[in-house]
Amino acid sequence: MKYFLLLLPLLSLFAQDEEAEFDPKISITNHQIKTHNGVLNYTAMTGVCPILYNNTIEAELFFISYTKDSEEDRPITFVFPGGPGGAGTLESIITFGPRRILTAGEGRTIHPPYKLIDNPETILEYTDLVFVDPAECGYSKITENGNPDFFFSVEGDIQSLGEFIHNFIDSTCRWNSPIYLSGGSYGTMRCAGLAANLFQYGIAVRGIILEGCAFAFDTIVSARDQILPNCLMIPTFAATAWHHGRLWPEKSLEEVVDYARRFAFDEYAPHMLQPTRLSYVEKTVFEEKMADLIGLSTDTIKRFNGKIDETIYTSHFFGSERKVLGGLDTRYSSDIATIDPQHAGDPSYLDSIGIRPAFIHYLQNELDTFFDYQKYVGFSMQAITSWNFSSYDTWGKPNLLQRLRHTLIANPQMKVFIGSGYYDCRTPFAATEYCFDHLDLPASYQSNLQFEYYKAGHGFIFDYPSLKKLKRDLTKFYGIKTTN
């Protein structure tokens, strides 16, 4: 009975548009898993939430929620994917949901049968979880009344996901629950925007979890005449060279990274700001030092005048061996699959093969969720190719850094968790540090920020050793007291 009552508010949303024909596709199942702290009983709900404007359903967003049984007013964390174009619900079985597909390191293959196991690293012990698919991703759809240009934009995406959060909280009577937001990659931009957007509903977010920050594109997108992104990539390149045995094996990763930070700001940036004003000797010494630090040949540094971006680095690091490095995770490498090594593909993606069918099997067999003849879109190319990256508070490349600052000033108790992978070329950890260094917050706000680093790449949350560390780090973030 309680589940039927839970759904009444959600179903009532459809009554606002009597002419709309819409099937909410709600499914509720009960489960039990074993964690490090014992048995955890929970309820999973899958469904489609309507996004209404002017009493018209313009989109239908698919979600999965996990609720720990027999506890009221628990924190609730909304988890958002990257991309833009990525499906969020799929991440429930590869991150901190209650069930997890085996990783490649644990013996998973890219061929079925796939195996899901209880996830002892789930944060469902601390917070209820909601995973959502943005418009045209996963099972979410834009209706014939909706405008794709609106949903495929920085601001429209934030507004529609803010509406989703409001509708979900209202329909499930969760107004008394502390609200958290979590996102990786482009999902961090969504979180930064949503934390501000939710004020319109009277919702002050308790905390946000950022994994691989991508909310300031001017720090991570390389351009020929802009040195900042390349400068901020240097520590990641040095970490990569160390990992592959080309740099100071006698030093720790942390020591290498700390030296590379100093080189980037004290030597690389000044050199690149005045390349034609340096003497031949000064330029030669710089090129040799940079080559040694990041593991490339001096000839490569000379050829590109020190302007080394992700594509150049990953295609030249093992170029003589006809191999390419992963850009999302530079620990990975593979033989090049094309004639042109600069377009050889990213081996970081290889471990993701098979996750989509495993997830659909999970939906159908464990969550009793079926969509007749509707394709699950793991990544929407329509979204990424049509995306409008303009935002109301920046020119050119989107930068929501100041929006995050305004939110923190308005909500000084909000906490921010910042996680970064050492081997991530897509959102380098030094770029994230740069953003927060320039957030210009009063000193008293620094205690609101928790920085953590992981020996993995962009999707460090998909790396099981990193996931275990993340669980420990989030224990601190959520303020959970342990006996260990």
C-alpha cells in the first residue's frame, strides 16, 4: 500500500494535461544485498517523469531510484552523467549503485553471459540514490511538443533536470531530506548549474560531488593560441611518464606531480608567453627539460613548439611502437587501428564494451522494467552534435565557475567534494585545481572543499580500487562516523 501512495503524486502530474497520452511505466521491486556492514534492504523504483511547461509534456525522463528501507528523511543524492549525451541510469551498475558489473580486472569479458554482484562500495548505506537519463539519452525522450534546441543546450538541460529534481522530491514526499548532487565530467557542469537553479524551488543543496571537473571549458579545451589548457596538462603528462617507467622511478607519484606543477607554472607558462624572445640556449634547455619530464622526444617538443595537447601526446608517446595511449586514462595503450595514429581511437573505452547489454539485462531481470521496441541509447550522438554550449553568464566556451561561487556564497554550508584522476587528459587535475584556486572564496569557505586524488583516469569511479577509495572518501564527505 505504501508504494501505491508513493506513486499517487507522481501520477497526478499527468492529470495536468488530460489530452496527453502517457504511460508512466512505474516498476517497484524489493532487494537485499550484503555489504561490509551487514545486510542492506532496499527498494528500487524505475519510472518516467514528465517534464511539463505550460501544462504540456515536453520530455519524459527515465530514472532509477534506490531507497534504503525503514529510514525516513535520509539524504538523497541525484546522480548525473557526462557527455553531454551520456545515459545516467547505466552508471548505476558501474559506480556506487547497490549492484555492480564485474570489472575487467575481476574477470569480466566483453561477451555474455555478464555477471552482476552485490556492490559493497555502494553509498546507498549513506544516502538514497537517483540516477537519471537526460533528454534523448537512455530511455528518456523529447515529446512531439518539446523543442530539441531547448533540451540540447547548457541552460535548457539544467532547467529540465532541475524540474526533474523538483518533481521527484515533490511526488515522493522528500522535502525533508538533505539533497546532494553528483556528477562526472560534463555532469559536473550540470551540478554547478543545478545547485544554483534549485534555489527557485526553495531547495538549498547540502553538498555536490564533482568527479573529473568540466565546468570551465577554457581550462580544458586546447586551442592553437591559448596556452592555459596545455600548461595545465603538464602534471598529467608527467604522471603518465612516471607510470610507464620513463620518469624518476625512485620517486613517488605525488612527488612527481608536485614537481610538474611547479614546472608548469614557473617554467612552461613564462616560456610559452614569450617564445620568440628567448635565446637559442634558453629554448634548447627548456625543450630538453620538458621532453624528459613528460616522456616525449626532444624532436617532438621542437616540432610542436612545446604546444602539446592530448591528441599529440597520446599519439606520439608510443608512436615508434605504433601504439596509442588512452586519453581518458593514460595507463591504457593499444595498437593503432588506423593508418593515421592521431585518429587511432581511444583504448580507454575498450573496457566499456558489453556494459549496455548487461544493463538492459539487469533492468529486465532484476528491476522488472521493459520498454517495448524502444532502443536504449547509451550515448546520444544527436545530443553531442546538436549541443548549444552558450550560457547566460559567459561568452564563448561555457564556464560555470562563478555560478558555483555565487551558490556557495548564498549557501555557505554547502560542501563540495572534488575528485580527480591522475591519468586523465580530458579533465586534468591541475585544471581543476586552477579553477578552485581562482574561485576567490573567503578563506573561511576552504573547509567546505574536500579534494581527493585517484590513481586512475577520467572515469576513476569505474576503476575498482579507486571506487573503494572513493567510498572511504565519501564516508567523510557525508559526515558518517565509523568505528574503524
